[in-house]
Amino acid sequence: MSKTSRIPGFYKLSIDERLKKVAEFAGLTEEELSILRKVGNLDLELADRMIENV
């Protein structure tokens, strides 16, 4: 079976669950995952409420 980036219901997961899925898929370390949680000036909770299509 080939590896795919499609994760059904990804948008329904909590931010923490999404990060864990991405980390598992990409083989990220805890340190790398920690960096993802802190990147940018946009708060993750705010970003989670933004819409994709306008």
C-alpha cells in the first residue's frame, strides 16, 4: 500500500490531534513537533477558526 497524505476527517480533529497525525506521517521528532507548535505570529486557536474558501 502506498503512503498518501489524505487523512479523512482531518479538519474534524483537534489541533493537537492534527499535529500528531502530521508528525507520524512525516516522522518528526518531539523537538520538531515543538517547533511547529510555535511557528509564526498567528495563534493556533485563531488559525483553527479561519476558513479555507472565501
